[in-house]
Amino acid sequence: MQTELLLSGISLGGVYGILALGLALILNIFGLANMGHGAIMVSGPLILICGLNLKAFGPLGYTSVLILALLLWFTWRFGFKVLSVEHSEGGSRRGSGILVMGLGLIKVVEELGAKLLPGGVIFLDYLSPEPGVIFNTPRVLAIALSVTICLLTRLFLKHTDTGRCILAVSQNPMAATIVGIKLKSINLIVFLYSVFLTVFSGVILASIVPLSPFWALELTIKALLIVGLARPFKITDIVLVSFGLGLFEVLISYYLGEEIRNLIIFATFIVILIYRSKLGLIYEKA
Amino acid sequence: MKRLSIFFAVILGLGSIIFLPLDIQRSLHRFIIYFVLSFSMYFLYKTTLILPLGQCLFLALGSYCTVILQTYGWVLGIILAFILSVFMFYVLKNLDPMYFSLGSLCFMLMGQELSRILYDITGGADGIFRSFENGMAKGLLLGVLLTLSLLGYYTKEIKGRLYYQAELIKSGRTYAEAFGISFESVGAKVFVAMSVGVSILGISNALTEGYIVPASVFNPSLTVIPLAVALISHKLTDILTYLLLLLGIQEFLAHMGWGIQGMVLGGILMFLGYKLMSQEED
């Protein structure tokens, strides 16, 4: 039982790690928390389900894929691109605008998910666990993929020119522009990479637990909790905190009950928010 | 052109809210709920730059206390709302506005989880029911009186000392403190007043509906729509116009039975978010 709990916790933590990595990139480059991050995550398995079963869903499937693609394009074109290039001033309006856009995105994805899945959950059970087998393939695959993606992202940021440019922009966008880094291209790369990571984390999560489209906001909060605890662009921090959160959740669910799991997670988030400075968890930029 | 579009938005909204629904009183009460929530967020944002995402917690508190306890439940609702709002403010007061919003959202989500866990008291996900004599009329009257009182409070405060305090706070907390204005006292006053106001709205909601479920009092729309309206509004009449437009469209789509209200609303919110980003800083 202990091995099973450990496996569940680590696989869940691995998914949170990729999700938080996507949010950390956005947060460090654009300086804003994307409230629609969880909605982008949920849209991943939705697109996959529609893409794989276009005939089964019929016109609704095509329309849903089209709507989700349009939403992502809209989020970039009229959200992040606008705030990063055309309106570099006016912080509170930018933050509020992205907040409202994110909440709108959540609303659309929730209703689309509920329409597509009358059962209310997305579960990509491509390999049902055999009875008595502890190491079920989806969970082991989830851990392997999470670790690989985190490692690849770390290598990308540290050892490629583009990665170094991203780090430079996160430290000082103006200085990066002066030395010839194209801010617009870097922003686009970061946005696309973050969307890829987030969508991918959604697909992995839906392969290990039944995922509800109504979890979008909750998932955003969990990602913010991880990013808030980790140092900027310190991927090892993100991985460790994510694994910790995954294990914490699984242990609470097992020993105290599923019902109070979220209650304790949200209470922890509030405590960390309040005591962040005292715990030394407010960092300078990378 | 702008006036013409506002005129048509108001006509469409009023038409959809008054003529389409079968139960006009319930529809009007729904509008009052959204208006008070939007107003409380607008007032807080304008005066203290705080965006409380957890106002539904106070709505739920007022509603549950009124339905669960027989006679003096409403009094307990108000007292609990007062204590909780003071506690929340003093716990979150030192955080940046963004983290304050997230913290209050977490408090609301905790309340939502608690309402499901304490099923012996709240009825869990199935909810709790209690019928009130002339509940609809009493609830509507209370809602109207609350709206008028809040508007009166706003008119009195915003033209007086609070206006200057708010302007100084907007320039920066340290700057305001240099002029002897404490963010803590102004923020606490407005936050507690608005939270207690929303808990009274919860009492009115309980009287009108009688049946309280977590899905209705913690409905994400009750946070998302008021928040968007509060952020994009420049003055009180803007709140009315945007709410009429958004709720009118929702009511119209619900009447047509297409089941796409949430998606259309989400699309409109995304557009409004973009418009907000394009606006110049005050």
C-alpha cells in the first residue's frame, strides 16, 4: 500500500510540476499570473478526445476543437502579445485585463467540457490497471514523462541560445532589447512553450485520474502555490515542491479523507502567502 | 454612437430580464444579487485597489445561517460575517492586491468545501430547504433596501473624505501614510462594510429562494461576472449597463434553450478583458 501511495503521489506531483513550469515561464517573462492556466490544461485532453474521436462527436467535436484553437489564438493575439509589446505601461489594467480574460477562458472551457462529456469527467484510460499490479503503466509513464520534460526544459534554458535569451528577458527586458534580443519572438516562444507544457500536463493528468473540466480554477491555484514556493526558473525547486504537493495530497486523501484534501491545500496556500516573507520565500528574479 | 449603443444595451437587458423569464420577481432578485456583488467589488477596487474574489463566502454565510437557524439566524449571519471579514482583512492586509485576491478566493473555496463536508448541518451537496412566509416579497424588499443603503453610503463617502483617502492610497501605501492616511483603517472599514452588506444580501437570497445549495451560493458566475463588471466600469451607471447587457444576453440565450450561455459569457469576458487592457491607466 505504501508503494502504491508513493507512486500515486509522485505521478500526481510530476503532473503538477509540468503545469507549474508552464505557469512559471509566463509569470517570469510577462510578470503576470495567467488565471486561465488551468483552463488551458483542461483543454488539452478535451482536444485530444475530440481529435481521436471526431466521428463519434460529429459536428460538436469539430466545433469544439475550432473553439479551443480560436481561444488560444485570442489569448495570445489580444492578451499576451498586447500586454508585452504594445502596452508596456499601465500594470494594474494589464493585470486586471488578463485576469478577466483568464476567467472568461475558464467559463468557456467548463461549458464546452460539460457539453462534450455528459459524464462530467475526462479519463484517457488507455491501459486499465491489472488487479494486484502496483506499478500500473500510466502512472509510471507519467513520472517518466514529467521528469524527462523538466530535464529537457532545464537543458533548453541553460544550454541553448534561445534559453539564455529567455532568462535574459526575464531579468531585464529593456536591457535584453538593447543587446539585440527580439522581445516579440521570445515572448511568442515562451507563450507557445508554456501552452505546450500545460496542455501536455492535462493529457497526462487525465491518463492517471478522471479529470473534471470544473477543476480549472483549482488547478491554477495549485500551480500558483508551487510557483510561489519555488525560486524563479529553478526547475529543481519546482520539481521538488510539486512532488511534495502530490505526496501531501495523496497522504491527506488516504489518511484523513478525500473530502478535506482541498480544504487543507487551500489553508496551506493562505498560510504560505502570509508567512512567505518570514519563511524566506520571496526571491529576487533569476 | 456610444450613447446609442448604451441605450440599446439597456433596452435589450431590461427586455430580457423583465419580459422573457416566467418569474419576474426571481429574475429581478437575481439582478439585485449581481448588482450588489459587482458594486461591492467596484467600491473596494476604487477605494483600496483590493479585488476580493471571495465575496460569495459572505453571501453563503448569510444564506446558510438564515436557513439553518430558525428565528435569529440572520443576526448570527451578520455577526459571523463581521467577525470573518475582520479576520480575513487582518490576515491578508499586508499582501499585494493580487495575492490578497488569491487569498480571499482560497477562503471562499474553503467555505465551499466546508459546506459540503458539514452535511449534517448544511445538507452537503444536496443543500438545505426552509420555507418562509411571504419569503419572496420579504427577500425582494430587503434586497432593494440594501441596494439603496449601499448606494447612499457610496454617495456619502465618495464625495467626502474617503475620496481623497482613496486617491492617496492609489498613489502608493507609503505615500498615503506620509499624509497620515492608513491603508489599514480605510481598507478595513470598506472591506468589512461591503462584506456585511453581502451577508445581508445572503439573507435576502435565503428568504427568496428558501433552498440553499453550494452550487448556487458558490456559483463561479457570482464571482466572475461581478469581477469583470467591477473592473471595466468607470462609474456606477456603467455597472448597471454592463450587468443589464451580460445578464440580458444570458437570459435571452437561456430562453432560446441553446445551452451556450456560459460559452457566450466566457467569450464576452475575454473580449472585455482585452478592452480593459487597451484602456489607458486612470
